[in-house]
Amino acid sequence: MTRATYWQTIDHFRALARDEPDREAVIYPDGTTADGLPDYRHITYRDLDRWSDAIAEHLVDAGVGSGTRTIVLVLPSPQLYAILFALLKIGAVPVVIDPGMGVRRMVHCLRAVEAEAFIGIPQAHALRVLFARSFRRVRTTLTVGRRWFWGGPTLDSWRRTPAAAVPERVPADPDELLIIGFTTGSTGPAKAVELSHGNLAAMVEQVHAARGNTPPDTSLVTLPLVGVLDLLLGSRCVLPPLIPSKVGSTDPAHVVDAIQRFGIRTLFASPAVLIPLLERLRAHPVQMESLASVFSGGAPVPHWCVAGLREVLRPDVEIYAGYGSTEALPMSTIESRELLDGLVERAENGEGTCIGRPTDRVRVRLLAITDDPVATWADAEELGPREVGEIVVAGPNVSTRYYWPPQANTAGKITDGEQIWHRTGDLGRLDEQGRIWFCGRKSQRITTAHGPMFTVQVEQVFNAVSGVARTALVGVGASGAQRPVLCVELEPGADATATLTRLRTRAAEFDTLTPIAEFLVHPRFPVDIRHNAKIGREQLALWATKRLDSRR
């Protein structure tokens, strides 16, 4: 076998396997105890390292090598991490995607990658067979679980220790492609993001810096990528029982049990997990002495959830709200004490939502709002700190290109000499302290005859009204002369008439909100299935249009 390039950061992982062979790497649910709680097992760093070496050996024998695009559809588990590390060790390119986007959209996206290898659970292989034309270039398959009606080996049929000495490998160039990850598609078409060796190495360093450069100890993670980063930092990673496509269905009692049972120091979870956890802790208060930090990501976390966690957790626990995307993770963070020290009130007065300062080595600029491509920074119109523009970022963790579709690079990237800036599609501004204030998605802005209106900036004003669960600003009519409509989801038991009266009174307090003349109560907002947080404003706009047409 010729020498293959591999992810240079994996050296730390291998050193842990050598120097601390019995250190627990992944603690995972396996069965149920007599009292109905999950039963857990673990795999050590040494065994995970050797297992991934054995898988790498088998994959190479099956024709998978450096640069081989390999779809990975495996549930969070030791098997997933062993497979990912095996692929990284031989320089193959894992292709990962959020199954929560739906079957047909997922298949459409994966078809564009033209993968040559496919590793997945039985349900994933069933889709591969059902949509055979979309996977016609696949030559190597591996089933994680029982094989049904297709050929190829199963993971259980492969040995778990390598048969020969590990071949010599050389570190890859930082710009070399490492992994392809798809955006969720919850706020626009899903895109295939190229992440390089340098991008992932920077993420490891930034996650470590965000924790104050302290050892991660034991962490509970609900996002596989965070598990990879934590394993490379030497963490004991605890995986609670969850369904990746429906993270919001995770039982908060299981999260509390895992934190107490394993002495979790760091919790990483989306609001879909944190909100039920808060409700659980309010109903059943418990002491979680080990917990030192909480990181939220995947979707915006409501400030009331942050405030609630501050009340139920120890006073010294640090709670961070994060901002990032598949293309740039993380971009910024803010700790709860700063957020709750007057910034929520500013949000409720129409300034947007403060999402903190840029993370280590991430640079932020504001681009004048336009839907047109901007090829070079010389062609860009940069805005001042207090103006609302499109947030563009650059840094070692920021992806510089998309694999698919090709036009995404034209629309989403700006060349600035040797630097590539990423257009986030989010609108915001910078304050006097360099903090980012998020105002809404560019694609969801309302263009009225009186000027533009930005969703999050407006909604935060109305979300503070009694009786309101959440609001969504949408536009009805032709672009440039849209009618702004505020859709309202009420709190349980709230009186609709009284709440609408309070909303109109609130609107009258702000000159910028006077164009809003329509307030419509919606029974339940459409949201993304995975996190139950990102509002489907495009669907609400169609609903509002029909409602207003029926009135006329």
C-alpha cells in the first residue's frame, strides 16, 4: 500500500490510546436497567484506535483509499466513531448529512456527491437499493447491523484488531479535503460543504479555547461532530439515547441520569434538548455538582431558556449560547451573565439578538445587503459597525468552498487576495464592543414601501408581550411593496383578543413598526423537525396570504 495522507490532528488520539489505553473513550446506551433507565457500556481509547485501524485495513482491501467519497449514515455510537476515524486514517472523505431533512431531499443531495462507497445502517441501505440510480457509482458497501436483501459485508463480520502493522502515513496538507457535510436545508437549499484538514484542526483548537484550555474531562454530546472534536481532545464522551433526526424527542430524565451517573463536566446540546431539560429540572430539582459548562448550538436558544438554566443550575456554571453553521463552526459565543446583563432588554427594544463576540481567529465584516454575487472584496460595499448588513466571516475554521451545487460558490464566497470570505446569509450589525447582533435571515427580510424590515429584530419586540409564545414576521405581496404581517403563536390558555390588543399597543410604541397592520393568530408554527426551533417563515407567508385573501 502506498503512503496515504491522514488527518494530522489524529496524532493526539493515537497518543492517548498508547499512553492511557484503558481510558474510556465513548460511553453509550445499550439496553435498559430494571428501573427503566438506559444501561451503558464503554469502549476505551486503545480499543477504539485498534478497531478503527482494523476497519481501515478492511476498507483498503475493499478498494477504499485516499480521496474516496464515502457516505456514512450510522447512528451516534462507538461504531460511528470507529468508522469515521478509520476513514480519516486512510484519507478517505466521509460524506455526512442530517437525516432530519426528509428522505427524498436527502437522496437528492447524496446523489450529487457521486459517492464510491456507502456505509450505513440497514434502513439506509434499503434506501440505497430503492433509489439505486442515485447511488450508481457506489462500488463498496458496509452494513452496520443486520444485512437484509443486499450483498456486501457487515461490520460485525470484520475483525476488531488489525492483522498487520499499521502502514506509514504522512500528514495531509491543511488545504486538502477532509470531509463533506451537508447543511440542514432548514433555511434554504441544502448545500454540500467542503471541510479541509486545516478547518477541522482549527475547530479542535477553538473548542479547546472556548473551554478556557482546560481538559474536557467528561462531556455529554448530542452532535456527532462535537464528539469527534472531544475525542481528539481526550474527553470521555457520553452519548445519551436519542434519535438523530428528532433530537427534540430525547427524554430529559435520561440526560439528567447521564450527567449524575458519569459526572458530566461539559454538556453540548441544542435548544431541543435544553428546553425539556429545563422543564424537567424545574419539576424535579436535582443537584448536578459535576456540571461546569453548558454549550448550546444547532439552533437559536431563547433567552428565557438561558435565564431559566441560570436559576436551576449552580451559580458558577457557565452557560454559552453559540452561533455557527456547517460552513463555519463556531463563529461566535456569548456567556449567559453577559447576555442577561441588559442585552435582553435591548433585544426587546428592537436591536436584534446579541450572539456574542467572534471566536478565536474568526474575522467578521458586514456586507451591504444584496442578493447578487460579489466576486471579490474590491467589488463589495462594506458597512460600518452600527449598520445592518450581511454577516461575512473568515478564519481557519471557515470552509472556503462548496462541493455542490457549483453556483453556491459564486453566491456564497468572496475572494480577498488569498483570503476567502464566507457569506452567511444572516443579517446583523456590530456594536461598539465588537459583538454581533443577529437581525434575521437575508432571504426572509421584508421589503416594504417604507424600507426593509428584519425578522428577528422585529419579533424580539413582540415576543416580550404577555400571552405570546413566539411571533414570526412575514411579507405578503410583491417584493419591494410587501405588506408586513405578524403571525402569532399564543401561550397555552392565552386570550387571543386581549393578546392581539397588547400587540397592537406594543407596535404603536415604535415608529419602525407602524407598517405592521395585520396580526394573525396561528395554531402552531411550522418548524424544522430536528430542533423544533427554526420557524418555517416561507410556509407561514403562504398561509398568511391565503388568510388575507379569504378575508377579502
